[in-house]
Amino acid sequence: MGAQLWQTTWPMAIGVMSLLGFNLVDSLFVAHLGTAPLAAQSFTMPVSFIVIGIQVGIGIATAALISRALGRDEKARAHRLGSLVMIGGGVTLALVMMLLWWLRRPIFSAMGAQDSLSGLIDAYWAPWLVTSWIGAMLYLGYSLFRAHGYTRFPGLVMVITSLINVVMDPLLIFGMGPFPDLGLPGAAWATMISFTAGLMIVGVALSRRDWLTLAGIKEEWRVSWREFTGIAGPAMITQLMPPLAALLATSIVATQGNAAVAAWGLANRMENFALLAVLALTMSLPPWLGRCFGAGRWNEIHDLMILSFKVVLVWQLVVGVVMAGASPWLSHWMAADDEVSHALSILIPFMLPSYALLGLCMVVVSSSNALGWPRRAMIIAFARLFVCYLPCVAIGAWVAGIWGIAAGAGIGNVLAGLLAGSMFYRGLKQKHAAS
């Protein structure tokens, strides 16, 4: 089982590492433009997570339903579901992008963005929304491959798109060679080019398979919409909670000034990169669990989850301790501004080691959706963010400024992981005993 878990996870781990790596590199290039552009980008990040939350929620439902259909040997239905996801997801996400553009001013104002940043934010936000739609469609394509048990191809495309983005970033941000000097918006245009290339590759690959069909799609929608929305609805709410929490957390951090917001944005980029193994596991594990769920193999599910918990805790603790020890060097390397570097050096040692428990919580949420417990996943996600994390960050900011924010974030992650692990294990034990 351990070998199987490794074989399905390592391609996604490499893909996620490259994807998050270019996001981190993207912020490092922007950091050289100054504190204001980096702060502007940091303000947009939590709002960008709204789009990501919706696309991930759709992707979770996709992986769950298609993998269950394949587990029951219902291949024709799996193909109809794939078509529904690509069409319905594309329309839904396009409407979301338009709404976010229309509401941009009140959203960023409520987050505490200063008027001096509004021009930078608008210039970056317009191309980024188009980029986000292209990236969302690319993610849904990845979800189809994962649902069918193919993780190597999505991982390879992630690497290709990341390399394209890393090459285009400096060319468009700083105007190297024949390319225009676009500054902060250049980061969005570079990502748009890379995602477009990736979507073209995935589109060609899908056209060579019989995973999509329009035959019987209307009837399939009438039959499946309740089941799909029953998973996607709670999953979207679950995935939208982190962006909402990030909005509130950023507004708390904004009370400490632009340098703190810039450091917080860099720390969040580091968080995603540090959790790459966990993120890969949340992509590769649910389709496997869905097949086991469809076949009623609860003994295998139990053993698989225990193994996953052990891997996450050990791996993330080692990564967190190493990065915390290197925090003085990392903060100086990532931020050119001394004030931003100082704030980042405070955040890293408190936050990075706590990701061992945060990673456990993330695996629990993704696995709960695959096992037919979307409401439980939603409850765990809510408790993690609004009972454990945000109160600790808010209290920490009130008591000790940036030091308190760092400590509060770390304590909140630990509490969330302990709560999620205990809730999930109790439910899994009951199912295992019943089976």
C-alpha cells in the first residue's frame, strides 16, 4: 500500500512543487519592485483564493463522482460527468470573475488597502482575473485525469507551465530584451501565457481519449445534479472558508502596516510551497479513496488513512524545523526591504513547524469529501479557521503585534490539526467496525 501511495502521489508532488515554486519566484521578482507592489499583490492573494476555492470544490466533486462511477464500472456515466464538469464549471467560474471585478473596490477597501495602492491593484487585478479563469479550466482538466487514475500527466503539465512562467516573469516584469516593462501586471501576464499553454496541452490530450461525451448529457444532469451539488456545495463552502479567513487575517495584519502585509504575503507563498507534499496527497488520495468507497473496502480505507497521517506528520515536522532554522537567511534572501525581511524572520519560525498539524487537517478535509462526508469536512474546515486560527491571530495581534500574529497562527494550526484528527478518526473507526 505504501508503494502504491508513493506511485500515485510523487508525480503530483513534483507538479505541485513546480507550480508553487513559480508562485514563490513570482513574488520574489515582485519584491524587487518595492514594498508597494508586493503589498498590492499580497492584498489580491486572499481574493484570488476565492476562485481557487470554487474550482477546487468542483474538482473534488468531479474526482469523487467519477472515481465512484469507475469503481462501479459505470464508464459511460463517468464520461458524461466529465463533460458536465467542463461546461458547467467554465460558465460558473466566468461569472465569478466578472463579479470579483465589479466588487474589487469595496473588497480591497474593507481589507484595509490604502488608497495609494488602488492603481497598482487595478492594473494587476484585470489580467489576473482572466488568468485565473484559464487556470481554473486547466485545473478541471487535471481533475479528470486524476479521477481516471492518471497523476503523471497532470504533474508533467504543471512542470511545463511553471517553467514557462519562470522564464516569462522577468521578461515581462522588468522589460528584458524586446518585451515591454510591465512591472507588477507583468507577473499576471506571464502566468496567463503559461496557463494558456498548459490548457492547450490538456485539451489535445483529452481530445485523444473518450472521457468526454455530449450524448445523454441532459439526462445525466437531471439524474446527477443533486448528488453533484450535494458534494460540490459543501466542498465549495469548505474551500471558500480559507479565502474568507485569509481576507480577515490580512485585514488584521494590515493594522501593522504595509511591510507586515508584504511579509505576510511572502509567508503565505512559503506556506503553500512547504505544504507541497500534503497538497499532492490531497489530489492523489481522494480518487483512490473514492474507488474503495464505491467498492465498500473500508479496511483498505482505514489502513490508507493511518499511513497518510504518519507520512504527513513526520514529513512536515522535518521540513518545518529545517526552514525555521534557516529563517534568518530565508527572510533576507526573499525580501530586499529590511523591514519586510525582519517581519518575515519573525513569522517563519512560528508558522512553518505548525504545518505538520495543518497538513493533517487538510488531508482530513479532502478525504472526508471523497468518503461521502462533505458536511463533516465543512464543519472541520470551519472549526479550523474560525474557532482555532483566526481568534488566535487576532488575540496575538492585539497583545504583541507581529510577534503575536506569528505565535497565534502557529498555535491555531496546532489546535486545528488535533481537532480534525480526533473527529475524523472517530468517524473512520465507526465505519471500520461496522464494515
